[in-house]
Amino acid sequence: MITQAQIGPKISNFLWPSSKELSDSSKGSLNRLALMTAMLSVCFEKAGRMFKMSGDVGLEPVLFLIGMFLTLPFVLVEKFSRIAIFIFVLFLLPSIFTDWVTYANHSWLAVWTIPAALLFAKFWQAPLFSDYLRITLGVVMLGAFAQKILAGTYWDGSYIAYLSHYGSTTENMFKFMCSDATLLIPCGWHRFIGIFLLAWQFTVGVLLLVGVRSLLFLFVEISFLLGAGLYADEMNFQVLNIALLCVAFKVGMSHRLFVICCILLVVDMHGIGEFIRHVT
């Protein structure tokens, strides 16, 4: 039987360099890269909203967005990292005050996590910051679980059935499992998918809160986030979660994973569904 100890190094070598081979400065660099990726997802989310807006968006939001992009490389430099995050937050503040009513869940997750790095001179070395991210993500998972339980549409499968018939290109992927008649009365497969999603969010939330830091757990959760992002056609939110998890687990983000996240952010600008329709 293959044990976690055997699987862990293989996963680590693919997504994260072995911690035994890295110096403290290299570990800090990878953690700064992870937080910079989280900040990059915020920039892409705001750029996507601007491109989708009809009419003239005005010069001021564009200048703020450019300023946010320009500060990102300095997050990687240990000497200027904290200053860069501070400037980034200053650029972010106007949109928080003007657009807070329409802020999406992942935007608020960024607001609650990224500015907290300013409380630490070297956030990449601060156990309290990684614990804060871990607990915050755990609470968010359990909050999402509670919201879905109260709605009841995941438990009975009706939301999955609705998406299978009226959702976007990727949200239709489970339509083949059931007939059209199941739109009013969800079939067993749609109920199973809804209950599985509930169970997964609850389990991940609990494991994060109790402090599980297994690389295998991190790899499985990242894989699930990518799958959920593909299904919901919302990769930006998944990149933000992945980046924050990398900091919370103190492994940082490898250059391989960073390239993957950048590709996902670019594709997400127009949507995976749109990309699939263009290709096919």
C-alpha cells in the first residue's frame, strides 16, 4: 500500500520544491510569490469587471488598476515587500468604499486576508499570519457550507439540476446524467453531487480549523478547487484560494504553480465556456 509519506514527496517535487533543499531566503521568496499571486487575482478580477462594463469606465479606475499592477513585482523583494503591500491596499481602498455593495465573496476574502500581512514586518516568517489565513479559510468554508444547507438547493440537488439545464457551458457537464424530466424532480445523481459538495466543504473547513497541514491534503484541495473552478467557470476565485492556501501551509508557491495560475487568470478574463465555444 502506498502511504502518504511516499506520495507526499512526489507531490511536493511537482508543485513545491523540497523544503529540505531550500534556504530560509528561498522559502520566504516562494511565500511572497504566493501572496503576490493572490494580489494578482484581485487585479485580474477588477480588470475583468472593467472590460465587461458598458460605456466609459473613466480614467481614475484605470489609473488605480495600473498602479496596483505596478506594485506587484516589489512584493517579491524582501526589502520593499511590506511597502508594496501597503501601496497596493491604498489603491484598493477606493473600490472598497465605492463598490462594497456589489463586492463578490472572493473580493471580500481578499480584503480580509491581504491587508493583514501589513501587521507583520516579515509576513512570510510569521506563524500567526499563516494561522490567520488557515483559520479564515476554514471559517469561510464552513460559512459557505452553512449557507448551502440553509438554502436547501444543494441538499435536494435542485441547484445542480438547474445549472445542468440553464447554466453556462461548463455547468452543463452533468446534464447527461439525468433526463430533462429531472429539472422539476432532481435525479439521484444530481442529489449525490450536491451532497458531495456540501460534505467536501464541511470536511475541508474542519480540517483547516484543526490545523491539518498535510501536503497530500493541500494537493487534493487544490485539485478540487481547480475542478470546482472549471465547473463554475470561475477560476479567479480558485487562484485566490490556492495562493492563500500556499501561504497558510507555509510551502509558498512554486514557479510551476505560478505559471499555471497566471494562465488560469488570463483564460478567466473571458471565461472557460467562451474559450471552449471558440475552440469547438
